[in-house]
Amino acid sequence: LGPKPRKYSQRTPKKMIALALRSALSDRALDNKVVVVDKFSFDKPSTKDASLLLNSLGIDGKIMIVIDRTDVNAAKSFRNLTKVQVVETGELNAYDVLCNDWLVFTQSSLPKVKEAAK
């Protein structure tokens, strides 16, 4: 009998993934790098309006926008900006949180983020 191939990959436990997300979010919160917006009210997708909105918030650097799945116009408006990453609530992970300087949440996305970090 000869050698047999073996898979060395391991699955990360769900509780460990949630703990990593909680730690990353609390790190950004301690640095006061979290902004909560009521909602993005874009009638139509407009990158110019999105850029003006970010400038009015007074944030610069790498920015992660966490939106709800229903905010299609907001996603289309922000996705064309450099140094801005648009993420839906279900796709939020610790690595992306730590790679960005600022986090911008909408009010509608916060309950889903809390559920993911439980």
C-alpha cells in the first residue's frame, strides 16, 4: 500500500468567526472610527452625491460602507469610489473590518450586524 493523499484544511468554528468579528468591530469603536447614518437617500445612483456625503461626514482613508440588501442605489453610488468598499450585512467579516479605517453603518443594517456578531 502506497501513500494516500490527505487534506489538511480545517473549518473555523462559527463561534470563533463571530468572536473575531466582535473583536474587530470593538477595536474600530474604541478608536471612534464608526459612523451610523440614518439611511442613504439616493433617488438614483450618483457617485458625485456619494462623494459629497462622505466629505460632509468628515471621514477619509479607507472606508467600509455596510448597507442592507435593499439599498441598491446606495451600493451603486459608492462602489465606483476609490478607497470605499461596499458590503452587505451578510458578507461582513473581521478581515474586511480590520483592512478599512472607517466603518459606516445604516440604521437598518445594525440589527443584522449584531446578529452576525453574536
